[in-house]
Amino acid sequence: MERTSDLRIQSSETLTTPRELLAELPASETSNKTVVEGRRTIEAILRGEDSRLLAIVGPCSIHDPKIGLEYAEKLVALAEEVKDSIYIVMRVYFEKPRTKLGWRGLILDPQLNGSNDIQGGLRTARKLLLDITAMGMPAGSEMLDPIVPQYIDDLLSWGAIGARTTESQTHREMSSGLSMPIGFKNGTNGSVDTAVNAMTSSKHSHSFIGIDLDGKTCVLRTSGNDMGHLILRGGKDGPNYYRDHIEKAGQALRNAGLIDKVMVDCSHANSGKNHQRQHIVLEDIIRQRLSGVDEVMGFMLESNHFPGNQAIPEDISQLKYGVSVTDACIGWEETVELITEAKRMLQSGMERLRA
């Protein structure tokens, strides 16, 4: 009989199971405390019980764990300085969706050379999250591959569903079972309805095929995630962070019976894909917040040690230190300036309201 399956599969490799990796790299009490407190704080911000702004700050993607850890060390100090007004979560993205082709992230290709050592990538990602949370810095990441969360989601305080996958039924089902608050980006075309539909779906229970901690295929039944929230990132027609966009989005969320808090992504289409314009977006939404636009609950900044981005060279040793290999980021000095100025604006605004 002629074969009819696996005709294009070159090879297969059995992965370490989630249970095995968690046993090899267990969460410490300090890391666990960081994760739990991070989730509770973010939930309180979403409910309006905590008046601080939530800030998701960090590299577009992590390509070197050592450099990522050094960034986290600096971010911990900055978070302490602004903690009265802004609650910072580090952006620790390990997976990158590609429109066509390109490097797909540290988990899929940790050597940055197409060798696709996924075993090593999962181990590296988990170890980095352990180190970051051990510092007291909560972490957030994009949830892309539906298998990966079993390996790392116990170390994440926040998650995101990207613009390309917000419409995906698989990701809506997955989000309904994730243990942390999940932000849904509007579609690449700018549609907020796509994210509203995704949030509505993930708020409800689902049954779907996945794996358990032992790597066995199983039916996962979820209770639904009521901590879904909207991330505005702009679209093909331009930015969508202006006041009328946010107020309209807030009304759409209320009409759907969802949390009416909105996070603004200062990058991507909101900045015209120009990292040097992220400050314009941030300043605008801070002013909106101070003028009474209560829907604004947070922002995202793509930031690295140094500004800009770089192509991945054939000789990896030629990579520039602390410069993004995916989307261009602002540098550390500007990051400090923007966030400390945001704190100053928020505190000055509150003082004027009390006067």
C-alpha cells in the first residue's frame, strides 16, 4: 500500500515533557511570589482597584539570555523608582510570528542560525524567566505556540495574543485556560471588533485538544479567562491611540460586557513603525489619562540597551550588543527619560486634582 501520511516530514524528535523540564528547573519561592503578586497587581489595575498605570517594557524579542538578564537588572531599579505611579512588567518575548520568513524567536531557534534547537530553546527560556522573576521583576510574553505555555506559563504574570493570532480560534481557546491576564491586540487591519470577539470567546469555557504535563495528548477543558483586555496597536489606516479611538473602544468593550480598560502599544502602527516616535504616543496617552479618559490603563514600550535594530549576521559573534534583531527599539537612556517623565506628569496631575 502506498504511503499517504508524513510525506513531507523529514524527521521527528521527542521533546522533554513539561513535567521533566519543570522538575529540572523548578520555580523558587521568590520567583513564585513575584509571579503571583504580579498577576494580582495587574488584575487590580484592570478592575480599577489600583490606580497605577501598567507598563509592559522591554525588547521586541530576547535573542541573548545574558543580555536580557542584564536588561532586567536595570529595569528592576527603574521599576522601584516609579512604583508609586507606574507598575512595570518586563516584556520577555521568546516567539515571533512572521509575515513571511525570518527568525522565529529564542525558543524556536536559540542559536540564531536555523539549527532550530527547540529542546535547548525551551530550557533557555525557562531558565531566563527563573532568573528574572528571582530578581522580583514580573514578566510578560506573547502566547504563540499552543504547546509552549505548559513549559513556561507558571513564570509569567501577563500574556499577550498578537495581532496576527487574535482571530485564531486556537488562541482564543488557549487563552480561556491560561492562568494570567491576557491582552488581545486589535487586528493588523486596525479592527477592534476582532479583539472584542476574541475576549468574549476566551471569557467562556472551552474544550480542545492539547498536552498535559507529561506530554500526553489530552482534552483540556477550561473555565474561561475573565481578565482579557484590549491592546490598541494601530492598523493599516494608521494609529488608533487618540482619544476618540480609545473612548470608542471603551464603549465597544462595555457593550460586550467586557473589561473596559485599554492598553496602548506605543510601537507598531501607532508609531508608524518608527521607534523614535514611541515617545509621542506615550505622552499623548498620559495626557488623556490626566484629562479623565479612564479607559487608559497601561502602555507597551519596545526598549533595549541601545536604539535601533540589526540584521542577524552569518557570523553571530558580529552581533552588536544590546541591539534588537527584530523590530527597532528605543535605547535604555530614552527609556529612563520617558518613564520618569511619565511618572512626573502623573504625579503633577494628581497634585493639581487634589489642590
